[in-house]
Amino acid sequence: MRGADISADLILRSRSIEKHFCGLMIFIAVFLLAGSPGLRAQFMTSDRQKGSLAFSLENDVWLNQDDGYTNGLQFMWVSPVLSLETDSSFLRYLYKLNLKFLGPGSNSQVEDSKIKKDERRANLSLAQGMFTPESLTETELIPGDRPYAGLLYVSLGLLRMNQRRQDSIGLAAGVVGPLSLADTFQRWLHQTYGWTYPEGWENQLKNEPVIQLWFNRLWTVKSPVESSSGLKPVLKAGVGGRVGNLMTAAEAIIDFRLGFNLEPLRDAYTPSPLFGHLFTDRTSRTSVQAFIRLEGRVLGRNLLLEGNTFRSSHGVDIHRLYGQMSAGLSVQTHLAGILGYFVLRTKEFHGQKYHDPFVGLTFSFNL
């Protein structure tokens, strides 16, 4: 928050953070109890898995900031392992899509015993993001800062994974502008919690349909034996790309993890427009891990910064090369997964006076 009323805003924000922090601690306590062997035995699901549901939130409120990428919400369903043997015609269709776009991959005849048969999955998500300039009290357009922008999209992602490699492809389609409802949601949120009211949403990007296709491949450089326990490292590295009027970019990724009872096939990275991490499946034992991910991107286009594609709107000149660091901690059990992380980016546009850090939380529940 910035302006003459910064002290009052910080007091209100601190009280709100305390309330949410207490609620979060209660949730984590219940989550950890649910992962205990006794309760797990009582609530064990059948062998016919139905996948998982996840809720993700990204926001900078815990960092006493309110600019740049200021809020993101996502609801996601992750499928069970796809195959033609399932009774569900929908899951069989997703399997055929996965096979068509990601290829046949490895099979049970592979001689190398370190490579298991591919696991194929799909995920469906609904996500919203909001982006604001530094000053929320300014009613006029701010020429030197990023435009107000809201993003709403649905996406389908496909994954093919084995012990050595992960391939991901996906398509997102949605809208930027007032139809995203980002202005309505942020104004309601700030009024509810007594935060600085955002005055400049009338200057946001205009309504425009957006589409983005992505692909990435990660290679497992170092991984523990599947049945191993104790403290072990996992190192992955890869490349990817995004194409569309929302963003066009190429990227390189390095992902390092250190934890107990790691199962590398139970989580994945995907370069969707807003959220990149997902839990793919339940773990056989409670798994705790810390991670750090480094991403470097070369940008050709970023609609959220440069403005509308097909209509005249406010925009800024972007840095074509920028980096991002994510670091966090996750816990997975047979029933659920919880992930908390911190993200920091280098400056994204010329004249940017502030960095754009934010905190993310993901809760995943197996069906």
C-alpha cells in the first residue's frame, strides 16, 4: 500500500493477515492429522481412483504489497492415470488425446529397468488473475506503469511422465478485460477488508479473447530409487515454449528438490498462464519436500503488459529477457497435498520502479 494513509492501511492489513494466518494454521493441523496412519486407514479410498481436486491462491497481501500481479485464483481437476481399460468414456477420450499429442512414449517392453511404463494424465482448470499498477488511488491512466488487467480462462493440460522425463502440452482459452470480472472481485475484496480502494479499473485493458498453447519437456537429472526412503534430492531441467496472443515466449527451467520419501512422479511443472505446479497423484507414504525452481524466459509478446492485440489500449515496453525464482515447501499424504511458495521476478518492463513478489498456496484433495 502507498499514500498518505499507509499506516492505517498497514494496521488493517496486519489484523487481516493475523486472522487468515490463524485459520491457515488450523487447516494445516487438521491436514497433518488426516495424513496420520490411523485416520488414513479409516478413510482409504477404493482402488478406482477418480483423480484429485485442487484450489490455488496467489497474492501479495502477505508481503504488504498490492501491485503488479496482485491476485490469482484457480480450481483444478487432475485425472487419475489414463488408459483404455477404464469404464469412463471421458477418460478414454482424454487418453486418446494424450496419445495423439504426446506420442506413444515408452512401453512395457523397454529393457532399461529404471524406466517404468509412462503415466498419462490430464487436468482441467478455471483460473482468474488480476494485475494493477503501483498506485491504486490514481483515477487517471498512469503512462509509465503497467495497465490494469483482468484475465479469466479455462484450460486443458496433458501430461506424460516416467522416471526420466516429463512432457506437458496444454491449451488455455479465455478473455481479458471487464468480462474477466477481475475489477468487480478486487473492489469487493478491498471494500470487505478495508484496504485501499482501487480507483483506476476504468482504465483496464479492453475485452479481448485470448488463447495460449504451451509445451515443455523436463528431464530428470538425478532422482532417488522409487522405493527409497530418507532425505533424498531430485534435480530436473528442461525447456518449453508458449504461443498465442496472451503470451509468446521460450523458457528454460531448473528444478531442485530435497525431502523425505520423495516420489518424483507425484508432482509436475506445467507452463500454464498463471499456475505452474500441480500434484498428480497420492503418495504411498507421507512426503515432505522443499524446492527451488529457476526459470528464464525470452519474450516475444505479453498482452497483459503491452496492451490489447486487436484494439488500441495502454501498454508498456517490456524486457524481452527476464527471470523468476520460486521456492517453497510441500507435504503430501495418501489423502491430500499442501504447497506453500514464494515467487520473485526480475523487472518485467522498462521504467518499472518496484519488484513483483507474491506468495502462493495450493490445497489438493484426492477423490
